[in-house]
Amino acid sequence: MAGCGAATPPADHGPAVPVLRPQVIAEQPHDRTAFTQGLELAGGVLYEGTGLEGRSQLRELDPATGQPARAVPLPGELFGEGITVVGDRIWQLTWRDGVALEWDRPTLRLLRQVPLEGEGWGLCHDAAAGRLVRSDGTDRLRFHDPSTFAEAGSVRVTLDGRSVPELNELECVDGQVWANVWRTERIVRIDPGSGRVTAVVDATGLLDAGRRAGTDVLNGIAAVGDGEFLLTGKLWPAMFRVRFVP
């Protein structure tokens, strides 16, 4: 009987994390040939990075039609990943090629390639903290200098004390990081200081079943402003303008 009633209480991980859903405000076309890896709205222009060897591009999109207004290919067989805008530059990751690309934003001219240790998945610019935030498919967010791309620390991401792996496309908004979770219909909001997930978005069914044939996972989140976001996925025929609501 010595063990009766002596169970260890569960660890206190703080208040319950809210679960949100995307409330669709509008639907916009998206190029269904685009293997979307990064999506970001800056200065009224929607930028998209796409992947796949020999098919990867950096694009400027017409938000009304989803079609590229300008597009440039990545060199050789580089597999493009996440993108982010920093002033008059655009940084773009590659998956397993060991480099990050710096582009001139006005001309979409490639300026340089810099070494990248590990894999590149998602990327965003945390302007308030003066750093870039990168995901690499693990449960960590990695921080980089926005000028040199030198790595400057990392944080482990947790939800209720458990690791959250396979963090993918990122969007930095008001000091928080929103991240697609690969192979799921979830987006998580992360406090990059502590690594704690502060909200979970369940986007199940955002693209209806009738249009899912030939598509891939939810991937692509761009802040529009006033609490609104654009969401899309790899090879999706649509983008959705949404608010996250309880």
C-alpha cells in the first residue's frame, strides 16, 4: 500500500495553448505548378520561393492572379527553400546544398552564395530583434545575422514540454514566429525567446477534398497586416486570405 496515492503530479507547463482555426476572408488563385517553399509580402509585392531540383525559382507574384510577374531560376540543380526580405535584399535557403542565396530585390539578380551548415527549410526576418530565423526540419529555430548570415544561436521549440519537430515555412510577425509543421495541417505560433508554442492553428480542410488531387502539403504563410495572413501549399491551386480565430 506504500505506493497508493503517491503518484507524481504532472509537470506544470503553464496555461493551456489555444487552438485556433483559419477563418477564410477571401480566396485567390495560386499557380498549381509552384512547389511553394517560402511566401512573403513586402512593399505590396508577394514573393515566393519554389523548390525541386532544376525547377527552383524566386518569384514576384501578382496577388490577384497568383501568376508570376517576374521569376528567376536558381543556379544549376539547387533545391530552393524558404525566403525572406531584408531591405533591398532577399535571402533564400537551399535544402541540402549547403548554401544560402542573397538576391538583389529590385532586379532579382543573384549577388552571392554563402555557406549554410545543415539543412534549410523555412526563413523569416525578425526585424525587431535584428536577426533572421531559420528552421532546418528539426525542433530548433536557428538565428542568423541578416547581413552575413552567420549563425548566432538557436532555441528548441516545445509544446506542453514536448519537442515540435519538422518545423517548416516561417513567418515573423510582431516578435513571434509562425511555422508550418511538415506533413500536418497545423501551424504553430512560437515565442522565439523561450521556444514555447503559444498557439496552434488547425487548418484541416482549408483546401477542400475535391481539389486535393495532385497537391502536396500546406506550406506557405505570409502576413498581410491587421491580423490577416495568406496561406497556401505546395502545388495548390489557391491561396486563402484568413484570420486565425478560436
